[in-house]
Amino acid sequence: MSLSRIVVFGGTGFVGRRLVAELVRRGFAVTVPSRNRERQRDLLVLPGVEVVTADVYAAADLRRLLDGAQAAINLIGILNERGRRGHGFQRAHVDFTDSLIAACRASGVRRLLQMSALNAGRGESHYLRTRGQAEDSVRGSGLEWTIFQPSVIFGPGDGLFDRFAKLLRLAPVLPLARAGARFAPVYVGDVTEAFVRALEDPATIGQLYEIYGAETLSLAEIVRYTARCLGLRRAILPLPDALGRLQAAIFDFVPGKPFSTDNFLSLKRDAVGGIDGLYRLGIEKTPIDAIVPQQLGVGARQPRHDRWRRARRA
């Protein structure tokens, strides 16, 4: 399957920037839409990348971006919204996906790779509900689709270990809602590798891949691991659900929403996966301990990380 130009929607985000760089390394030409092209200097310097100022919610801009492309990758998603009614999730996940599908059909783009989430379509949260609705649209699109359902994604600049590291440096005690919620964190490099392999392999068309890491940890264990990496002694205070929901409701009104009622509802379902998508794609899972200590600036762990890298390349 020969592909040349790929349009990556959400290419300026945490996963997107790494995916764009990997696509370029593999010889693809990449178009990345952005609300402000001049702010994407790290992408602008990559050979083979065209960053285009565009409104991806405008049908005309979508058609223009897709003309002449061989595939579209949809990474657009949000973890929180303004308000609590689900309109932001509906717009980002469902409405945009529907518009993208229509633009792909109109432009003759047959191949679509869709980012989703473990538990999409399950549970009470707007986030999971709309992820599931977007998947339904993709499955019924008539396009040559592949869907990815990752667990929580980690790597430098993530919203998991890095976020908790910031909190732990400030607070001697951390009250934690849904402390027992379980995850199988997956390395961002493994996620991007999954997308690239899917582009290169027609056998992935019409397939859904659950993408998760080798280790299953509770939220409390993730926080304690982060504290150990930082050399900090911190008390983790698991909250009963009544207090956890109250905490989330209060944070609904905090600027930037570090936590929300919708996050709380999402955490009621464990994000651990069942059918191993990375194994199906032939991708070796990157252990947390190979990345996170260095990510958090813990120099003592660097030799171990180097040994693991050398062993993997051998």
C-alpha cells in the first residue's frame, strides 16, 4: 500500500507531534492543520511537514486540506469541556468526526485512522459516550478505517506522571478520588508506532486495536510510583466516592479544570484492555520504568534506561 501525503488532525497535540515526526522519518509527507501556524515552530522545521492555518470545523477548510491526500488521521479529542452538559465533547468527538467523514468522501480520501479510547461507548461520562458515538460513525462510514483505543498514554509532557509530579512537589498530602481505578499506561512512542504500522499494512483496515501497556496500576500506585521517582515522601489520601464526587464538582469551576465530574465518571471504569493490540501489531511494549524516571529528571535511573534501550535495539 503506497501512501505519500497524510493529513493529521490534532497533529499539534501530545501524541500528534510525535506521530508527525515519526511519519516524516518514515518518508511520508504530512499536512498539519493548526489554528495558528506561526506557533508551531517545532513542526515547521521538520522536512516534509506543511503546517496550514485552518478551521477544521469549517467544511470548506476540511475539503481543502484533504484534496490530494491519501489518508487522514484523526487525533482530535478533549478530556474536559466548558460547562458540564456534554456539548464540548459532542462537538470535538462526534460532530468533527462526522464532518471529517463527509469531507473524506467528497475528496476521495478512502483511508481513515481514528483515535478513540478504551471503554468508548461504555459508562456514564460524556467523554466515553461521545468517543463511542464517533466510533459508530467511523464504522458506518464506508471508508477504509482503523480505530485505536488506548489506555492512558505516558511520555515526556504527559498529563499523567508529569501532572502528578507537579502536584506532589507542592502538596505533602494528596487527596485522591477513585484511587483504586486501574490503568495499563502505554508509552506514547508505542502508540505512534501503532498508527504508522496501520498505515503501512492493509490488513489493519476494518480493525479495532486496544492499545495498552504491560503493567496494570491503580491510580494510587501511579501517584506513589511518581513520588518514589522524585524521592518524595507523600501521603496519598484515597477519598470515598461521595467525597471524590464532591471534589470533582468543586473542580468543575476551577479554571483549566484539573479534575472534573466527567473525569470522575470516566474513572468508574478500569482502562486496562482485553485483546492486546500492540501484540497484534508486532510492537514490543515499552515499560514504564524505561521512560518515566528519566522523564521526571531522575538521573540515577538513566543507566538502567540506557541498558534497556541498547538491549531492545540488539
